[in-house]
Amino acid sequence: MESTISTINDEITAERYEKVYDEASELWRQNATLEESTATFKTLRTKLGPVENRTLQSATEQQNSGGPLKGRAYIVAYRTKFQNGEGMETFTLVEQNGRWLLARYFVNSTALK
């Protein structure tokens, strides 16, 4: 699971947003088109700049019998220092066919206001 987050981070850093989208879970693609997803990543990059470092805050495993995150899910939160500010980054991963896939990605930062 950590290697999945590391790979996703590498793709975001390299601005390979289409690859992030293509390799994300079905839930991600249901919630956003490729264009919407790319626009969100570009906005985050423009406002916050690249990630300088991140510290793990929490990692929570869930086993859900229903809802959008049905099955095994991991919610991993980091306190992240970006070039232009600090914030909380949250990655939600779901297990599909024995692989961890990105379901949600959220950044909360005053630098985005």
C-alpha cells in the first residue's frame, strides 16, 4: 500500500495526471472526468507548488460492507509541506483484484483559499 502511494506521488510530481487517472479505481473515475481530475491537480500544483516533505499523521484500515468504499479501504493522512504552504493530504485507497487503487485524494490547506 505504501508503494502504491509512493507511485501515485511520483506520477503527480511528474505531472502525469492521465496516468494517475487511468490507474485509479472505478470510484475515482465515477466522481471525475479525466479533464476535471487533471484540472484539480493543476490547480493544486499552481497554488501550492511541489511537495517538499510529508509526515504521516494517520493510517486507518476500514472493512465496509456497502457504500462507495465497499470492501477493504485505507485512508492515509499526511501533514505536508508544499513549496507555497502547508496542508493535510489525504489518500483513500481501495483494494480491487488484490491491488490497491486510488479512490480519493484531498488536500486541505489555507494556501488554497
